[in-house]
Amino acid sequence: MSEVVKSRPGAERDQGREIVKAYRTMLAARVLEEKLAALYRGGKIKGGVFLGRGQEALSVAVGQNLRPGDIFAPLIRDQAGRMAFGDTILDTLRTYLGSSLGSMRGRDGNIHRGRPREGYYAMISHLGAMIPVVTGGLLARRLQGQSGVVGATCIGDGGTSTGAFHEGLNAAAVEKLPLVVVVANNQYAYSTPNSRQFACADLLDKAIGYGVTGHKVDGTSLADCLRVIGVAITAARAGGGPQLIVGDLLRLVGHGEHDDASYVDPTLRRKPVGQDCIELAGAYIIQQGWASAEQLANWREELETEVDATAGRVMREPEPDPADEDWSALSTRELEDHFA
């Protein structure tokens, strides 16, 4: 954990507030995803369920450091970051359970939700694809005369090997766009270990090749994630160009709920990289006196009650009726009629 700055009055208090806020969001994401896993096993969810267990600290630090008006393009393990950026338990459950009242109205895959007009981009499943999308979004903002906007997206270690990663990051570097790419090096690209995924000594070496600023962060440490990602986002906003952040951690579950992760080297779970970021953050909060163990337990209990109640409500909501659908691949009916 990063050391608290004792020399500045109020610095410890401010850091404590930020860490506790982030922890509560992480905990909400963890409890919600535990419910999603249970619903999946009970046959209530159509499609896959991909959990962010072990990656919540890195993810929440992205969403919490962004501002309204920024762009955020999360991936499948970014429930904590999504919630820090304004996503809700209700809309998440509506999307996974196919409610017609959710933001996606029961359409598309359950991980593709978003509100693009609010800068919350719906993810594209193809790995690396969100980098050029955010790059394009930032370039559009520039052409519209907007300034002070940051665009952040997350990716796994495997996604850094894709053509979209190269094209998007290269374009952002050439244009010196305020792009922040957060790489969760969770040791496996699905079942492919790092040793078979890239030959460089560290993924951070890729920053040099693209001419962007690189940052290394302990992905298991909430305090470190908040600090390093905060520094990177501030630098991008100030005109420092693209920032590449690499966080080392371990995906503590399989690729999805359909995967038992039997290929994971068991020794990794006993190393520092295999620690649970939520457990570490909770212990740190108690150690610093920002909350008690009883308070942490109460927060979890309250969240479990809220998630259970919300899931029950959503399961009573109507699903979309294909006979009544007015969905169009084009943005307006006028365009659809024109091209018919």
C-alpha cells in the first residue's frame, strides 16, 4: 500500500475518504457479481457471465478518477469501474436478466450496455476494439472544439497483441490525444499464460515503442491504483498525450462462469500478485481507523439485501416482445425508409 502523506494537514483524511468510497464501490461490484454468478448457475441469465474478481481495485480507480463529460469504455471485468462512473445495480441486473426497462431494453449481449451520449461507451467484444473507438471519440471532441476531456479504456494482457490495440494507440500517440489505456495484466489471455502471449520483459515496454508515457501499478493495492491512475488521468487532461498503465494482478476466477480455470498455475495464487484486492483494501481501511470490521460487514450485508431485492424486482419486469420491436440498425426511421 502507498504511504499516507502525513506532512500535509487533511491529506490523510482526503485519502481515507477516497479509499473508503472506492472500497464501497468495489464491494458493491463484488456482491452484485456474486449474485449474477448465482443467477447464471440457476439458468436465469442468457449469455455469459464474466466476473472481475481480483481486478476491482484497478477498475474502480479508473471510473472514480474520471469526471462527468469524460469518455469511459469498460471491458467485461469492469463492473467496479462502471459503477464508479455512474452505472447502477438496477440497470446492470436489468441488462443481464433481459428486462425491457433497462438501458439496452433487453437487446444485445448483457455486457454491451452503455449510454454513449453520456460518454459511457457500450463495449465491443473484440479485444482491443475500444481503443480506436475512444481515440475516434476524442478526436471528434477536439474537432468540435471541446477541451479538458479524457478518454479511458481498459484491456487485458492478451488484448495488447491485437491489431486494434496497435492502430488505436498509434493514432492517439500521433495526435497526442488524452487517451488513457489501462492494461490489467491478469497473467492469462483466457488460458494462454504471459510466457506464450508476449516476448517483451514487461508490457510497460510497449509504451516506449509508441512514444507514450508508461505507468506501473500494483493491481492488488487500491491506494496504489487510485494514486497512479489519478496521476495518469491528470497528465492526459493537462496535454501530456496518451498514457499507458499496466497493473499486475491475478484473475481470481475463470475466464467466465463456464470456465473452471484449471489451467492456472496454483503457485500464482500464493504470490503477492494472487492476493484479493478487496480483502487487502478492507484490512488497510481497518488498520488506518477509517472504518471498523463491523462496519465493513454491515456494508456487505446492506448490499446483499439491496441486490437480492433488486434482482427480485427485475425478474418480475417484462421482457421485450419481438412482435412489438421497433429496433432499426440505422439511427432513424427516415434513413431506414430511404435505404429500403
